[in-house]
Amino acid sequence: MIDYVGVCNTVDWSKLILDIADQLPAEIGPKHKAGDPLPGLNQVTDMWAKAGYKTPDLGGTVSWDMFFPGVNFDQSVADKFAEYVGLKDINSCWISRIWPGYFAPIHWDVNDNEIELANQPDKLRWHCHIGKPEFGHVFIADDKCLYNQPQGATYQWSSRKLWHAGTNCGLTPKYILNIW
């Protein structure tokens, strides 16, 4: 389940985007590939293979950039946002960027330490639309299709493993902050 929280304006989202826009991302997704020994990954990669999804190196358009606090932007951004949503301990935080013409097909975010996480209680997650509303910036989480969201629009997820997808059929990069 996904619920609207409100508009977070404790961070200057436009300035943050300007700060990371010309940086190389810390990672480019999808990070994990079919066969990597992570619980739940095959469920995602098998679905993608069956549907014919491909990464750019194979002639496809499944790709997104990831920026991390302490690497690409100041940790204070994650801390301010965590305070806004009432998150006491940050497990993971990143900003995703999808370029025009690219997308992230249906998935849940399989984590590097999924083996350890599988033995812990599920965690809540939040996302924030940090870019201004732009044509073609679409985000789908659970049963909600989010389009033309105001800058700072924040949503709480009932699980870090919620199925979601994002696409950019617009003309400018699409940015979302993710945290759990």
C-alpha cells in the first residue's frame, strides 16, 4: 500500500538537482543481474526476460542512475527528509534519475544485503518527487500511477519490497528521492 504524506519543502530540491545533474552517478541500474545469489532477484529478472526487457548494452532502454548521500550529495539532505517523515534510522537513501526514453520496469529493489534483510522485519519506505512536474514523468507504485506530482510530493510505502516502476517519456530527466 502507498499513502500520500504531503509536500516536503525542508530541502531545496531544485538546488539539489542542479548539484547532481552534471555528476557521474554512483551506480547505474539495474545493478544486479540474473543469477546473482540474492533472495527474490530471480523473481524480477525472470519476469523481465520473459517480457523482453533489455539494458542499453543489449539494445534496450532499461536504465536508471543512482546518487547517494555522502557520495553525490550532502548527508544532511537525507537527514532532513528522514526527520520530515519521522524515520529514526536510515537504512538506505538514494536519488534515482531516469533519462528521457528510458525506464525501470516493474520490480522491487533487491538490496545487496538481501540475505540479512530477509531475516528482519519488513521496513517502511518513502519516496519524494524532487523534480518539478514535467510531461512524461510517470511513477507507478502498488496500484497508484503518479503523474504531474508537485515538487516535494511525498509518499509512504507499507513495505520496502513494494512493486513499482518508472518511466520517462518526456524531454527532461526525472528525479525521485528514495529512503527506508
